[in-house]
Amino acid sequence: MPPMKRRDFIRTTALTGTAVLAGTWSAGAGSAVPAPQSGAGRPILITSANGAAAAEKTMQMISGGSDALDAIISGVNIVEDDPNDTSVGYGGLPNEEGVVELDAAVMHGPSYRGGAVAAIRNIRNPSKVARMVMERTDHVLIVGEGALKFAKAHGFPEENLLTDRARAEWLKWKENLSTTDDWLPPHSIDDDGIGEIYQNYLRHYGTIHMSALDANGNLSCATTTSGLSYKIPGRVGDSPIIGAGLYCDNEVGSAGSTGRGEANLLNCSSVMVVEWMRQGKSPEEACLLACKRINERQREKRLQDEQGRFKPNVKFYAINRKGEYGAAAVRGGWNYLIHDGNSVKKLEGAYLFK
Ligand code: GLY
């Protein structure tokens, strides 16, 4: 049979319409309480702590028979639309010039496809554009101006994503950045708490990741973010990089990350988590191995604590094909969410260091 030409294709479709880990890690809920054995047909999802509303929406759709990726995108869109989440989508904190730039990627397990956009401006739902890249191009990743043009070509409305709240946060950061520039916060002649010595404005990485297993036993995932706040324009984190900020193999499991993206870019962490699950590690063990790998492969003093350990936090979330789940972070004292079809549950994550 000769290969189908594009025009014929369009016509046809139109017609048919246990850890062996050194270190001081602690088990989180995923191992302290045995993960439920969902088995075939029992959906489950895992997401970051900012994903409660997204988890409800996603599970509602999955329970109604939706494909995992359709449901995940509808779920994370809620967070992208939320002006009060300053780490994702509309209302996300901007780059150093006060412009919001978003990164997102999706992976669809059953079709083994993925799509992503990076440093896209003026479009509030980058996860939807990432999906469009997957479905309507021969590419996987489109960035910057090209991503914006692609989104507009597909009818996504352009809008200013910088909310007053995010602009005020950005101004606060800019005004306290340095004593050698001309930007200063409101102050009196007696106020010495400004500029270089007043560095209390934490920058953050934010992000939402979600991995889900649907009622047909298929896996998918998405990661979407405004990235590191006040970043250099054009900086791309791990979230839109398949293998770094997320990875899904329908035969094995799905994983993703939030936190310092540079560590995942250097360690290809999410694909490693899935590969460790393929080798038989539980989701939590695999997530802990990713934390361990980051810590063992870092050498820069500026990123180390007094004991030479990796200082920034990086968090991992994973589920396997059987519906087992687990999560771990480099630093402890954190939570993640699962939805097992009954309700959203907030669980304590495992960690490498307190
Ligand atoms: N993990 C989000 C970022 O680094 O941009």
C-alpha cells in the first residue's frame, strides 16, 4: 500500500471523524504506609502540594473515563489560571525585566509522544500549547517567539500575564537587589535596611507536576511553571525538558519534579526515576535515588550547606504502572498529594536530608 499523502489523510480523518541507599534519608508516606496496589483499572494520580484543585478535576475526569493526559491538562489549567499561584501560568512571577515567561511539557503514555514549550510569553496555558506541539507538529519543543507565534496561529489569546500582585513582588525584588543600582524601595534617610544588606526576598522555583494512571491503565504526565522567579530572560528550567522535569513510559511508570531545575537538567533526573522503576525500584526508592544522584554529583560550594551537601531543594513525584506511588526530596519537611479515586490526600514526602 503506498504511503498516505497529507491531503488523503486529512480527507480520511475528516470522514471518520526497597532502597539500598546510603545517607540519612527518611521514608515518607509512600513507604511508611504501604502504597495501595491499584491494579488494572484503578486510577491514581500524584501531584505537587499546589495541585489540590487540579487533582480533584483530573480524577473527576479520569473516573468518567477520560484519557489521563486530557484529564491532567484540564487539572493543571486550573493552577495556570489561578492568579494566586505565583509559580505557574497567569500570575506567575516574572523574569528580571518584569516579563512572565512560562515553560511546560506533556507526555502521553499510550502514544509515546510528548510536546513542550519554553520561555513562552503572553499565553496563560502553556500546557495546552505543549499538547498542541505534540499533536499538530513534527517537533517536540518550541521556544520563545516561535512558541508564541505557534500558539497564536492555533487561536490562543495573547494577554498580559503579570498581575498586580506579581508586579509588586518583582518590584520588591528589584528594589532590594543591589546597592549599586538606582532602584530603591520606599525608605527614609534613617533607614539602613535596604539594598545589598537587605536580602530577605526569597526567589522561588514553584511549578506543578502531575502524573496519572487512568482507568484503562494508561499513564501520562505534565509539568508547567513560570520557572525561577526573576530569572535572566530566556532562562529555561527543567519543566519543559523531557527527561529532566518529567518522563513517562507507559510500560513502566511516570515521574516529574519541582524545585531547582538546573539540578535536573544536569542529571536528567526524571528519566532516571523511570529507569530505576524499570529496574524494580519502588517509586519512592527511585525518587530518593534521584536526590542522591544530585547530591553526589554537585561540586559548587555556593550551592552547598556547611556540611558540603546540596542546599537547594529538588522534589520528585512518581507512580508506576501498578498504581504504586512515592515521592522524595533532597530536603525534608515537605508534602505532596495523591488522589486514589476517593479523595485528595496530603502526604509527607521522603527526603535525603532534614
Ligand atoms: N523546576 C522549575 C524550574 O526550575 O524552572
